[in-house]
Amino acid sequence: MFTKNLASFTKQFKARDSLVTILVNNNEHIGTLHNFFWLLSLIYTVSTIGDYFLNKNHKYDELIEFAGKIIEKNLNDLSNGLLIWSIMFIFVLFVHYSLVLLNNFLQFRLLITIIDDNVDQSTTNIENGVESNNIVIFKQFQSKQQQSRFYQQILLDIIYAIFIVAGLLMFSTIAILIYDFHFIFSIIIMAEMFRLIMKSHSFYIENRNLQITDEQLQLLIRNRKQSFTNQSKNMWTIFQIWQHQSSPQPQFTAWLYFLFAPTLIYRHSYPRTKSIRWKFIVNYSLQLLFTLIFWCYLNMAIIIKHNLHQLNLHKYYWHDMFGHLFNIWIMGIFNYYCLFYTIFHLWHNITGELLRFADRHYYDSFWNVNSLKQYYRQWNIIVQEWIYYYVYLSIHQWIRNHFLTTIFVTILSAFVHEFIIALSLGFCFPLLFLLFGFGGFICDMINHHNIGNKRWQNMFFIFQFHLGFGLMTTLYLLEGLSRINCPIMTTEENLQQYFIPRMLTCITIK
């Protein structure tokens, strides 16, 4: 290639299945456990439905009423949520693509100018020494880039940062505040906003420098020599050459495919499967639907069982609090694995199958790790690779210290996660930031000095992680329900109330 970018040459895509798919299909023991789990879930669901309809059991009425209110509130946000997402998507699809094309064309025009300056030199350099002439042109192109394109590139970078990164961030944030979205659509909009920003950044970086093969450059030199005139130097002629003569501009279809593909690293093409397996789509879609329903039901059941939907009316006793909190903690761990299975396994595989995206390596065996560092690298490979290529390596070029770079990237990631949660929930309770940004380092220091075999180290890490995730679920749920059940007077609304925990005054303990 004439110029090279970072990720496209170090990240290699290849056809492979997800790890859970491989384990279920190739290991009969894992496959049996997988089927056994689904059978138990189905039996529990059928028994619950039968108990409600056959025995006229009214203990579910309160649960259904509470779930209906939650669903109704979030469905009211559907039209506005789709509108906000459509605006963000269309903006990124066309405006960002045009910005990348402009940057690409300006570099191509510079290359044409350099070739034209060398056309009137000796003919032998072009006819008999094309390879050496390519090297000369390449060196001149690099020199011109450093001299004349420096301010031009800075200007394009500023436009990109303002319109794409800051623009999407501010637009989605203001939209959530204006339309007062509830939790589900708030977190969907925030997640989509950061997904579009990460994809836009990858597309911009991977196409920031002009990419052209040696064969394309040789053909371009010969064509310019044969058709060299003063009129061939005008902008329109150069644009036609850039558009039609094997030009290296990124294709719109590749950009559109990338926006939906389950990866955050742009490539002009990816490994593709031969066809779409519709039985696979139906199977995984039914699993996704059932998991979401079962997931919501258990969460609502726990909330109703412990009267968490009536925090301001129900009084709790100290000797009962342990049982309440322990059940919520267990629910938090269950939520974590449901989140992994629905998003990282089912949803990504459905998307990959529909797009015939062959590389399904979305996660690795994170359940076997012994430290938080290993967990981050294996739990969400899609995001982890983007952070490594576009954030970690970029910062490391300036800091030149792996430990400081790791701390900076971890704190930055913790801040982004907390920003999404705080804006989606409507209050700031920075537990995720503290556990993500600082608690992880403490756990890693403890694990570093942990004595024992790998099995004990793995069990100790799983205990730490489950403890932290369960604690987050418990406190975020209690705070969220406290703000619903114990609203303050309108005159008392201020920025301070956004940060003060409401559950301290809402929950009554005897």
C-alpha cells in the first residue's frame, strides 16, 4: 500500500464462530447443560403461567400492574426515540462520509500535482524505472503532506471533532433532557450515540491517509503522461480521475455495511459467509425473545416480593434487610449473565448472520480469567479492540509508559460508563466510576499477591466481580426506586439534588 493505517494492518478478521456456539455444538456435555438450562426455564415459565390462569392466583396481579406501568412509560418514548436515532444515523451516514471523501480527495489532488511536476522529467524514469519513480513520488508526497497539509489536516480534524464527536454527544444529551426519556430509551440512545462515534472514528482514521497500491500508482503515472495538458490540472478533471480511474476512495456501500456490522474496526471488506442460515436466525431470535421476557419477569418479581416499588410506604426491619439485599444481589448477578447472553452472544450472532459477517469472535473465555485486566480483554472484544487501537496506542505514543497509559484509559472508560448510566437514570451515583476506575486496581493488586493454584485464583476473582456487580445493582436499584417513590417538591429541584442519594431519606428502617 502507498500509505498504511494502524488497525487495518494489525487486526486480522477471519471466519470463526462464537465461543459459546463452538462449545455447545462441539462438546456434548456443554450442549446437554445448555439444553437442560433452557428446559428448566421453560418448565418454570409454563408452571407460572398455569398457576396464574388455572388457579386464579391473584398474587401476580400487582406484578402485572407494575410491569404494565413500566412498559407503558417506555413505549411512550418510542416515536421520539426513533426520531432521535434516525437523525443521528443519517447525520453520520452522509455528513461524516462526505468529510472523509473531502479529506481523501484533497490528498489525491496533492498526489496528482506531484505526478504532474515529474511528468516533464526524463521519460526513462517513467517507462523503465517506474518502481524508483514511485519511491521519488512517495517521498515528495510525504514532504508535501508535512509542509502544506499540516494546517489543512488540523482544520479537518477540528471539523470532525466538532460536528461528529461533540455534535453527536451534545445532540443526544440535549435530546434526552428535553424529551425526558425513561431509562430504556435513554440508555439505548446513549449506547447508539457512542457506537456511532466509535464507528465514525474508525472510518475516519482508517481512511485519513491516502491508500493506493503500487499498480494503481504506476497506471496513474502512465495515464497522466499520456494525457498531460494544462487543462488536466483543473479541479474538475482531477475529480473525474479520482472518481473513475481505479481511485482509492472509500465506497459508500462499504461504509453503510460497516455501520451495521458487529465490529468497530473499519475494513473495506470482511470475511463473509456463503448464505444466511434462516433456521439459525429463528432459533437465536426465539432465544432472545424468551430470555428478555424471563429476565424482565424475574426482576419485577424480586421488586414486588420485597415491596421495593413502595419504598416510601413500606417499613423495613434490620433483621430482614440482609435477606432483601441478598436477593437483589443475586438478581444483579443474574442480570449480568443475561446481559452477556442477550447482547454479546444472541444479538451479535443474529446481526452477523443477517449481514453474513463471518468473524463471530465477539468475546472469549472471560469466565476463566484470574484478573480484571484479563477480564476486560476477553469479555467485550469488540469494544476492547477499538479502545486498544484508537485510544490506548494513541495515548501511549505521547506518554510512553504502559502503566500510566493503562490508568488513563481505564479512568476514561469508567467516566464514559458512568456518564451513560447517570444520564440514563437521571441522577449521579458514581459507584460504577469508583468500582470501575479504582476498585479494579485494588482487586488486581490483591490478586497479584494471591497465593494458590489457578482454580482458586479464578474463584477469588469471580467472587470479587460478583460482589462488585451485585453491589452496583443493589444500590442503583434502590436509588432509582427511591427517586420514583419519594419525589421532592418542584421548588427544591436543583443541581445538588442530582448528586445527593435519595434513598437515605426514602427508605425507613426499624
